[in-house]
Amino acid sequence: MKRPNINILIFNKIFQIELIAKDTINKERKMLNAIISIKQLLNKIDFSAEIVPINDFDQLKELLIDLKNEPLNEVELKLIQRIIKI
């Protein structure tokens, strides 16, 4: 019986790990971009004059959409959900 080529097996496993790592990096990069975007929007708010609805997803989302003047992307929406949960 022929033994499988160990080099090929190892490189296949490393390739699978590499793909997972690249996917994780890409997701985290998108989250960092969303964090930067939301922080920039929040910096536009005069907190002494505006009540920021930090416990209401829909109201916070609408406030940020108004500040951004366009819809929030999927990652920004996920970030708002995380903000509400904390």
C-alpha cells in the first residue's frame, strides 16, 4: 500500500489554516473600519445638547444614519448591536 505524501498533507493543512487566518483578518479589518466610522459619527454629536440612545438599537441606528447621511453597512449594524449589549 502506498503511503500518502506527508509533504502534501502538511501543506494542505497549512493552506487550510492560512485561509482561516486570512478570513479572520478580513473580518477584523472590516470591524476596525466600522469602529472608526462609528467613532467619527459619534464625534459629531454635541453630547451636552443631544440625548444619545445607547440602549435602543433602532434609535441609535437612526441617529447614526442621520449623521452619516446614508445607510449603515452590515458591519456597522453589527457593531451597534454589540454596543447595545455591553
